[in-house]
Amino acid sequence: MIPTELDLLTERPGFTPALEAALRTVAQSVAIFGAGYPDDTTFADVYRPRPARDERPEGSNHGWTTSFWPGMLWLSYELTGDEAYRLAGELHVQGFAERVERGIDLDTHDLGFLYTLACVAPWRLTGNEQAKRAALEAAEHLMTRFLEPAGIIQVWGDLSNPEQRGRTIIDSLMNMPLLYWASEMTGDPRYREAAHRHTAQLRDHMIRPDDTTFHTFYWDVETGEPLRGGTQQGHADHSCWARGQAWGIYGFTLNYRYTSDETFLRAAERCADYFLDHLPADHVAYWDLVFADGSGEERDSSAAAIAVCGLDELARWLPDGERKQRYQDRRAGDPGLAVASVALGEVAGCSPLRPGQSRRLLSQTLRYFLEHGAVSGGMLSRGWHGEHLASLQPYSGPASPYWASKGFVGLLLPPDHPLWTATEERLDDEDVDVVHSIASVGWLIQRTGRDGIARVHNHGSDHMMPEEADGGQPDPQYARFAYSTRTGKTAVRNVPDNDVHVTIRDVPSVRRRIHPLGGGADWAASYHVPQFPVPAAISGGGPVGKGPVLPSSRIESLVIVRGSWEVRVHRFTGVPHGTAVSVSGWALAATTPVGLHVLLQNDSPPEADQHHPAGESAKCGPTRVKVIGSGLVSELIGSAGWSSAASRRAPQGTAYGNFAIVPELSGTMRPGLFVALARLTTSDEADPPVVSASTDRVVVQWHDGVHRVDWASDKPDVIWVPTVEGTS
């Protein structure tokens, strides 16, 4: 189980005090439990140590809920960065490693719950190798419970136990992420395939025609035939256990995250709609959804909490519309300025859009920002999702009048103008991928129809006067290589997003003046001279100052776009051999770090002193980093030159959330081109192109053609060769 973003919860009044109280409780519990474990439930509202069992002492690691305690420690560490939580969490890594090595209480599907929280989390956060090994061993053990031909994972008991043989429960959906992660780590598809098949069987047989769910279901293990549904914890076999319905919301959505199987998303929606339609007046479910107000039955706050997490995750994967808005609306844009150009086109009478299309763009953008905290106390907040001071420019005062005035341009139109009276219309190419070059400013516009994300690749606009030298203060507003409608830029003192730099004496270079190198229908290129900010200014509280440049050096950059993929090619000239070089991708943000998680793959990196023959670029194994959160995927893949992948925190976040993570690839300077694949998307299904590179050439193989890049001179030459039908 991987925690999802809590943006909509954290925006509510009272969240911060509640979070602080929870962290105090966790800190106090460290002293109480240490490396031991609390019981499953409370006694007189107090958690006591887990009772001794089967010659295992009090507080020992057995049962299915023991990972919840280290899981809370790792969440606390993510939220605060406090080393005390990390040290406490690492005590449990050893305990879980011993549990799987010694085969203690492993006859359960809940190995996913146990090892995702206790071992995968520390592996992702700290790179703990012992945790990774234990989690992979647990995944292998979980695979022994996968039964053919039924295609399900048995939940409880010894596999020969006739009472449990062929039985699964809806809760088991939450254990599948461990298997997806195991395939990610090992490259072995059998884990992923088993998880996908198991989820499909639950989709087909555990959801009734009225959208309620069975808690448990039996299959004939010899023939694979589905037999019957029932319950273990619900009111009756025919009723709907509230917590199980909530597991369905969350579990089917998580499995969609890893597979992009749309039927899993539909299954989650069915579970969600029934759950929401059968809540009592105060929205806290009774323990079984067959009960209603006046029944006198107990409530199930756990079901409510699980459902909230599931609905939050579900909303992030749905297209805009009433269904998404019912769960939690998650769209994006830019206040004031975002609507100004649309309205100005109508005012000047030169808009390429019909009035109904302009009206749709305006209303959807304004509605988004109104729903996400752009207005506070009747005034515009200094941010997009509420106030975000790190994104402010010096002239952004209270109510942001500089930006608000741009949004008011539409008010110049009379009330009977078609912009105000026309029926909203969809754009003609709203669902189509679009790439548009604006060569005069060095921009390449890339929009994907599937998710509506628009990106601007910047290879010419730097906000510098012609008489200015290459130096200048770092400026995230203009110096990034790319900007999008679903992400924000990181702050000036944080790790930069969409950047490439060299590092000398622990100081990374910055990009200021941008020198265009040309462009085409689907590519753009530029170079810049690396500048090094004054280190004291970076660490101090004042403005970051401009510093020296690296003499006779430059960083040349090229981007080619197709679909959601970007091919980023960089050439470093005049940079000393062995200098550290890095490239970063799209920053994803959340209100708390809980909403973001990272997948890393660093296989077979080249040695630092490895020799590369003339004409051959530095090669690396599959080196990739993927950040997931806010319904988005930000990925970087090293195709040539890059030797390691990592994720970097941006403590000041972006305008979309106070916490952000930036994917990054690193390497060392050597002859040849450095190539990375990047993407920002809501879908994880598109395969990357195949890339090969040499000293001055790159070949990018797509499904429908090839891009050939020849960079033997100062400027790149990019040629597109479409695939001719009947050839390979």
C-alpha cells in the first residue's frame, strides 16, 4: 500500500494542529514500543504491546498489522526529516528481515501490507539495501500463494488447508503494489502479471451487479471455476461490509496506477458511488452499509479513513467532469495571465477560437483556481493553490494587482458580447496531441490530448536585455528549460527543475542568457554559458547573487518531442573531464510529502574511470527515476552518458504544493553526447523510444519513424524519417 497525496485534506482548517498532535503521539510511542510492536487494537483506548504467542515474547513481530507502526515512523520521517524517526524505523528493518528469513508467520496475503510499509518505504527514502532484499524475498514468498488455474492469491492459511484453499478477500487488492514494485526492481514480469490477473478476478467476481462487494470469495483450485461469495467480517453474506467496500475504492485505484487498466478504474468508481450513496448524515459509515441512521449500530472510522484515501487517489486519475469533481477535482492552470490572452483575442477581434470555445477556456480556468484556494478573504492569494511565498516576484503584493489586472481585460467587452452569451464548446483538437513551434522566441509548445497537459520548452526567452552580459541572478521564472500547466517551478534556493548544470567545488551552475541554435516542427535547441552563483548568497538569507562564468565553456541543449515523451540531448564543451554534470526533470508537488513516492533503477552504471573508444558516447545500463503523485508521473531515463538516477527534495515546494520532489540524472564529463528521456503524464503506459548515441550523432526510433540528429558542427541538424509501410 502506497500513501496517496493528501492535498484536499491538508487544505482544511485544523489540519496542521491535527498533524502536529499525530507526530507527538508517534514520538511518544517510540519510547513506549521501541523495536517492539503494539497490538492490533486498543484496550481502554490504549495500545498495549502485542501479546506473546507461540513461544514468541510480548511485542514480537507476528500478525498482519505490525508494519503499521514502522509505516507511521517512515511517514513521520518524510514529513519532518527528523533523524529520530529514521533511526527508529531502521530498527524495524532488521526485525522484518529476520521475519522473512526465518519464515515467521508468512502464510498470509498481507505480506504486501507488511513489507511495503516496513521495507519498501525505507528503501525508497534512504536506499536501505537490507530493506530492499527483505521486501523482494517477501514478494517471492507471496508468489507461492498464487494459484493456477484460478489466477488468484490465496489469502490465509497453509495452502493445503481445505477451509482456506482457493479463498481470497477484497482487502487483498492492497497487497498487490509489493508485486508491481518487485517487477520494477528485478525486471521480472511474473510478479506484475500475477498481481494484474488477481485484480481482474476480483473485478469480475467480487463486485455484485448492484455495485456492492463480497468480503470474501472462493475458487475451485483444480478447475479455476469461481464458486461463491461470502463474508468473514460483514453483517451477512449478502450484505456489504463497509471497510471492504472502502478497500475496493482504494485497491482497484492503486492497481490502475500500476497497470493503466481502465476497467480497474471503473471498478473503483462503482465501489465509490455505492459507498458515498449509502453514508449516514454525518458521513461516517456504519460498520456494514446495510445499516443506516437509527439502527444503533457501531460506526467504522477505519472504513471512512480508507475511503477518503481511495477517493483522493481515484480523483487524480479521472478526466475532468462531474464524476471527478464529485470525488475531488484536480485540474490546473495559471490565474489572471492564463485567461488574459484568451480574452484579449476576443477584445481585439482576432481570436482563432469561436466565442463558445473562448468561454470554455475562461470558465474552466477561473473555476479551477477558485476551487483551489486562489482567492482568500475576497482577494487573490499570492499563489495558485493558496499563498506560496517562494514563488513570489518582488512586485507581487497583496491581492497580486499586477497579475489580476491582466485577467480583467475581458471586462472591456459589453455584457451582450458572444464571449458572455455563447454556449461553451470544446476545442476542435482538444483530444489530439499537438506540437507547435514559435521560432521567433525559441519556444516549442507540446500538448497531449489524453490528459490536456500543455508544456512550453524554452530555448530562447530569458528576460535579459541585449546589452547585458551572460551573467545575472538566477531566475526560475525564465531560465528553466520547460514549464507546464500541471507543474510549478521550484524556488531559487532549491534544486532546480527542468535544468542541466555542471558542478564545480560543490557549486552547481545556473542558466541565464539563452542563445537559440534553431528549431523545427518538433524540436528546438539552444546553448548557454554556465554561470556560478556566489555560494554565500545561496546559503544566506538575501538575494542570490550573480557570480563567475566558466571561461570558454558552454552547455548545448536540444529537445525533440513526440506524444508525452521528450528526448533531451546535451553537449558540454570546454568543461573539464571528470566534472560532475546533472540533468533534472519535472517537479511534482504535494501539500505533504505523503503524496509523493519515487521509483529508482540504477543498473550497471559505468565506472568513473571507464574508457570509451573514440566516436562512442558514455553508455549506461537502465538508469531511471520516476516520481508519482498528484495524479501525475514525472520520469527521467538515462539513454547515454548518465550513470546514476536520484530524486531530490525541493523543501519550499512549488505553487502546486509546499513539498516537491525533482527527478535527477547524474554523470561525469567525458567525450560524447548525453541523452535523457523525460516525460510528464497522467498515464504510465506509453513505451519510450529506442535511443542510440555516439560522439556527435543520435538516432531516436519511434513506432512510426526515426529522428536522426547530426551534431558535428556548432548547430544540430535534425531529420525526421517516417516509417514506410511494409518496411522495418
